[in-house]
Amino acid sequence: MIRFVLPVSILLGLVWNLIAVCLMGGRVIDAFTSAYAPAGVVAGIVTGLFTVWSRKKTDGRESFGYGIGTYYLGIVAYWLSFVLMARVWMCVRHGGWTDFNLRDHLSLIWLFLYLGTVWYGIILIPLCFLSRHVLWKIYQRYAP
């Protein structure tokens, strides 16, 4: 059950990562760098687990509130893990703590929440519901 859902969640997280990087003006190759790819994996795992939990809670029915909640949970998980990974890599390269670009990285969370709601939400929110549907079908197929 979950062991089948998690790999698909991770894959979907990486696809969403690619979409996010491209929407923000990045190149496809940027989506596979040291900070972006792990952020996609983390967001995929968090939203996948939340999807299964929320669909089980509603006896398998989709809920608009949980769907929107999944979308924003994914954005926050993605950017927080991105900021954490970017910090780690910058500090490793610097040889110790550096707060260079920390404020810029943290402001990206609010920027993407805004862009994800207003500009990109019209495409990404329905895609979120599609992702939830796919994960739930996989969960149902392999549930005991």
C-alpha cells in the first residue's frame, strides 16, 4: 500500500519540481541540482502521505479543502526543504555558516505562494487534484 504510493509520490514530487523550476524561469537542468531535486522529493513524500491520510479520513471521497491543503502543504514543504538544502550547500562551500541570500531564499516562499495562487494556480491546482486522484487509485489497488 504505502510502499507503492511513496515511489509514485516521489516521482510526482520530481515532476512538480520540474514544473516549478520552469515556471520560475529556470532551465530544465536546474530542476536536478542539489537543492531543487531533494526539495521535490520531500514535497512529494509529504503531499503523498497527506493525500492518503486525508482520503482515508473522508472514506475515499475527494475534499476540496484537503485538495487545496495538499497544494499549499506541497509549496511550503518544497520551499522550506529547498531553503534548508541551499543553506547546507552554501555553508559547506563556504566552510562554515553563512547567511548570504538567506532573506532572499525565505522570501521565495511567499513569492511562490502568491504566484502559485494567482498566476500558476489556475493550472497547478487542478494538477494537484489529478495527482491526488492517481495516488489514491494506487493506494486502493494495493491496500490489503
